[in-house]
Amino acid sequence: MSLVAGLPKPKLIGEMSVDDYFKHVLPPLPSHLENKVGEICDMLNENGTYNPTTHRWTQFPQDPIAQSSHETQVFLPLTNIFDAIVKAAQQLDPGLEPNFKLVVDGNGNATPMSERGGDSHPDGFLKITDKALNEMGKKCEVLMKKEGWKEVPETSEAPYGTRNERKESLQSLTNAGEKPKRPPPPPVYGITAPQEFKKESFMEDLENDIIKLMWNMSRILALDPCRRFTLGFTIEDRSFRLWILNRGTLLRARAFDFIKDQRSLVTVFLSFALSSAENMGWDPTITFSHSDSDNRRQYNIIVNEQVYKTVTTLSDYSADNPLGRATRVWKVRDAQGNTRVLKDVWLEHDRLEEHQIYENILKDVENSANPEDKEEARNAVADRLLTPLEHCRVKASGIADDDTTLVILRGYDMKKAQATALMSPSQPNPLYKQSFGFGFPRDQDPESITQTSQDSEFQVPQRVVHNSLQETEKIPNDQRYHYRIVFQEYATTIYDERNLANILRAIAEVLFALEHIHFAGWVHRDISGGNLYYYKERHIGLIGDLEYAKKVDDQSHHNVRAGTPHFMASEALPDRYLFYPLPAPPPSQSLARRPMYKLPAPSDNPVSNVIKPADPPFNHNALHDIESVWWVLVYTILSNEDPAGPSQNPGARQNLMNKLFDGQLKNNSRLPFLCDPHFENCLPSSFSSLIPPLQGYAKHLTAAFCAAEKNFPIIQPLATPQIHQKCTGDFYTKQVLEAISDVRMAYVKVQGTGCTGLRSEALWQTSR
């Protein structure tokens, strides 16, 4: 198992002082213990836990580097120190109950598990108690009872399985001489603060710890929707270093000597033990509900004091990227049994919320229409967009908008952080380390990883986030806030709709809505088979995922490249215009040998370089949305089969899929195919009626691109009148619909690992 691929590892991260980490990151101590750390240290000195003469913990008579045992055995005494610190605090306040316990995997048997299996193997971690998890679910229980839910959980999930499972596992067996059963391994959902240890402190040891810690911290955020952030720490010999990872940034503290610096270790362990679950990264507004019949976890999620219970996960691939929006989408139901769709996302602090984008689009559509057509135009678009029902900024502690900087980092000024290299620049990294999803040494090739919807066995192409080299040279730091939105309609994505005629109807409706949206000055920028829908309740097509939609003339820093590479327009992939007129070729070179999609090489003549007008910065426009719709149609017929009359040449289709849909940003096959689409006789005969319409669609579109860029560098995207209707008219005809009315599609079976067309990718955006 691997995290998503394709993200370059940041060269730099922020390093803060230990004092700043204690002030802004470490969970605060109970107020009555804030000034008692010195007193607790004295108690540890008196009871022999620490020797103030030698300045050593008695459990560490030798430095780790001097010991011959395995590293987890060497650092196992940390658990005794942790317990001794808690016990000393309890002597001051007998009512104290720790919420976390330190576990060091001295025998290699405590690999945290998830529904995906053994996803991580930290050397140690903090395990949350039942009581602390129960506290997280109290608000949800109260709201569910108030709303009249019939199924109200009495407790949150226990970290070691159900109470009965743990009770049975600890009972003595009846057969004489047999030992009690071993408790099951802790699920990853009940742990936090993963730890990595090395006895030595060479650069290789440090980097090995970093690789594994990043993996384990990332898995916690990726696998558990109940997490807002996670802490962690690494130890190399005597060097103890604290970390934090949230959706906006990765930070670490400067190292301290955990053997000599008694006070710092006492402060850290006491804060960990007595912290609330929320201060250790849990989200009290989303709690575990139950596991379904397929052992998939379901959740209760609060939006505006209303509880929604998840039914299935529709999308969560974005959460695998530890830095970013971490978008998760669920099919949910409310207390009345209505089926809805809920999206959870971490947005940039100055980015519009999706319901605001929705309202702004409708307002601009209305304003751009003729006075007598305003209401009709607004309704035409509103009927074809997912309808927001509820939305909110998630509150931390029920008070403040949850924010990666203001709340999670408690207002820490990132300018104070010292830029430091995450890894040694002198050491080349293998492929598994080339992601800021953080690869794991035992991972399979990240390029072959797939993402599967719970409702389907089909492996869906994903959006990709790729930071430029310039961005990776900066400390990754995006201030983000936590946002949720609930949509009224639950519809079938184009991926999952099995009726080909319904897909064409949906696409026609989508182009009709896009025509209004484009003329109102907006572009979607993320058209894909996963956010276009067929809504059978009204036999209509719907557009979803407006989070990347923008005004065409908006030149803010959120003018980002975004989209799924499988469906991105040919110009959007290289981020440059490709259809403007080229200079006349030299007499020795015929036009036939110089394809129109090739850009001229930069001139070596400095004078001509000065005179030549600068190319305008690439800006996603209406034609790129329309082209993405075309790629959705092409992808649909190539990735599906007609079981009643399958293709006679599946190998050719497979090759064409691999060629066009490899998920790469440097794909050189897509533009030539758009300009001259041929399907190599590889489709089922029942699909053949779609080939001429798709070719006509492409012809209209390429002509529109040429017209738009005719006066380059001035770009006029809508220079071709009625381009949306022309493209729709190619395939949305009575003749075509009748020809495919009985076609019921089945997904193409992927042949081995060679079909990169169905490969999962990471969320991709490049800020400019």
C-alpha cells in the first residue's frame, strides 16, 4: 500500500524552537499543573526514576548508541518513564486520569491495523483510552437524540476492538497450561503520535526515521476522517525531536537531549498523557458510527448542529495527500431517511466556500442574460448543478472556525520558523521517496496504485496536485480552514452509469448548462467523469465539484491549474496555448511535415526575442471545459464494453487507452488524436454510431480553438458562435440515441498492470 504518487517532496520544512513547540503545538497541561513540572521532577528524583547526580534516567544507564539490543528494546523503558511521570502527577492530584498511554513495540507485534490491513508499523505510538474517545461522541449523541434518530450510539469505538472482543481475549482458556489469548492489534484509528527510534544519530539514521515517521503520520490523516492533525516524535541516540503534520504544513521542533533534559521530557509526556482527544488531533464533529457488512467504517458527521450518517464513501483519494484540501465525499442519510451527499474539505484561508461559488455563478448567469430571460437562465443552470442544502465552517471546541494556523498552531507566526532541509540534498532518493505523500520502503511502485469507489469495482482516474520546483523550495505552508457542505441530490456519476443513452443525455444537459456558465464569465476547470452525473430522478445531467471554478478574469493567486489529467484539455496539460498561427516554415520544409500542434523553438536571435511579443500567461477558458467533456465521452467508450457484442480487437483498444489516458502531464498523444480522432476499429459494433459524432465534435472544437487564438496573443475563447450547441448537435440526435438505446455497458477488464489509463493519480494543482 502506498500513498498517492506524483508529488515532489518539499526540499524545505519549518523548524521551530522547543519553547515555541510547547507554546503553540504541545497540548496544554491542566491549569493546576502548569507550574508543577518542577515539583514532579523533584518527585521523580526522590523515587529513583531520575538520577540528578548523573543526569540520567535510571532506565537508561547507558546511552542508546552503547547498547547491543534491537532499537525498540533499547527504547522500551520509555513506557516505564511515561507511567512514572503520570503516577507522580497523580500524587499531586489523585483525580487525574490519563487519556493516552505510551506503547513501544518492543516485540514487533503491535502493528496498527485498519480496514486496509497493516498500513503502518511505527516503533511506538500513543494509544487513546475508551473514556477519551467516548467524550468525543457526546455532542453527536445529544444531537441525534434531539433529532429523533432511532439508532443512537452509546459509545465511540474502543481502540482495541469491541469491549467483548477485548474481554474475551483476556480471559484464561479452560485447557490447562494454555496462556490467555493475545489482545488484537490496535487499530490505527485509536493511536496517535507515532514514533521512530534509532540507536545512532548519523544522517542515514535520521533520514530513515523521517521517512518512516512521515509515512505513519500521513497514514493516520489518510485513513481516519476523524483527524485534524497528528503529532509525532523521533529519537536518534539521545536526540529527541517533536513533529506536527496538519493539512497546511509540516513542522518540527529543534532536538533536545531527552536523557539530560529531564524537564522537557516530563513536560512532553505529561502533556501527551493528560491531553484531550481534540488537542491530540481528533475532530469531535465526526465520530465513528459502525462498520457495515463489508467491514467498511461509517461515521456520524455534524453540519450546522444536524447529524448525517454516512452510507458509503464516494471519494477520499485526496485525503492521501497529507498537505492539501483532503477532500472526502460521502453518501449520507439524515434523521428523516433522506439520501444526501456530504463533502468535507480543508480550503485555503482566502478561498471562497463552494456554496458561495454556486451563488455567484447563478447571480452572474442571471445578470448576463437578457432582462426577459434572467429567471429562465438562472433556473436552467440551477437545475443542472448539485444543490447545496447545508454548509458550515467546522468549529474547533465548538467556538472558533477550525484553522491550521490560528487554531491548530495557536497563532504561531510561520515567519519565526527556520527553513531547514527535510532530507540531505547530497543523497539521491529512490522513487518511493519522491512524493510528499511520503513513500514507504516496502511500498509497491506508486505509479501502479488504484483507487476504488466503495460502490464500484471500477478504478477511477483522479485529480492530481503537483507542486512546481519553485514551490518545493519554500516551506510548505497553506493556512486552511475546515469546511463542509451537504448537497440535495445523490446522482450516478458518468463513471458508474451503465446506460450509454443516459450518458449522452447527461452530457447534452451539461453542455447546455456550461453554455450559460461560460457566457456569464465562469469556467469550471475540473470537468471529469467523476463530477458529471446522470440524475435519474429528473432524467437530467448535473455538474458537481465547483471548488475550482473561477471567473475567467480572476487573476488572484488561486488561478491554479487543476483537473484530472485523463480529462484535462490538450493545452491545459502543458499549460500553454497550442492553436495560434505559426510562422511560415522555411521553403525546404513542407507544411505537411510540420504539424500544426508543434510550437516553434525559441529563437537564438536576441533581437527577435526582444521584438516578439511575450506569450500571455495561460488561462483556462470555456473551450478547455468543452474539450474536457469530449474526453469524458472518449474515455467512456474506451473503458466500457458491450457484453452483448464485445469488441473484436480488445488489444487495440487497450493500447489506445494506454496511449491517451496514461495520466501524465507530458502526454504527447492527446492533441494529435483530438485533431484527427480514429478508433482503430477497436470498439464494439454497438458503439460505432458514436464515432462520427465524436469526430464532428472534435472538428468543431479544434476549429473553435484556432478561431479563438487567431489574433494571438489576444485570446477570444467564444469567438465561434454557438460552439456548445454545435458540439451537442453532433451526438445528441434522435438517430444516435435510438442506435444506442439498448446498450448496457460493462467496465473493461484491465489487462495486467499495463493499463495506465485506469491508474489512480493524486490531486494536482500548481499555484502561479
